[in-house]
Amino acid sequence: MMEENLKAVCIHARNQKGVLKDIAGTFAEHNANIVMIHLETIQGRTEDVFDELYIESQGDVHQEHLLKSLLEL
């Protein structure tokens, strides 16, 4: 793996069906190859449950465009 091309992002998302698929699809649309995902479920103060996802990816990716697309999910 070429570490100089390795990027990481931490995402907080509501725990619900399809979220991981949507996030992975967004990486794919931006030509990013996901090389590692760490997911931790966090119980909120209310009934809401969120996931914290740490994702490492590589590829020739415009990071600002990828982050903008992730925020739009």
C-alpha cells in the first residue's frame, strides 16, 4: 500500500439500514478505494444511536469534493 496516498476520515452517522452502503458508494463515485473501516456504535442521550466510522482510503481523489458529497448524505 502506498502510504503517501492514504487518506482518513472520521464520520458520525445515524445507525440505520443502508448508511454504510451509501457511504461506501460515495467513496466509489470519487474513485477512492476503501482499505480499512473501523465502526463503533455510540448510544446518544436520547433513543438515537449513532455510528462513528473511521475510514482509510487511497486513490487519486479530490478530498474536498469527497467530503462535500459525504456531508450531503
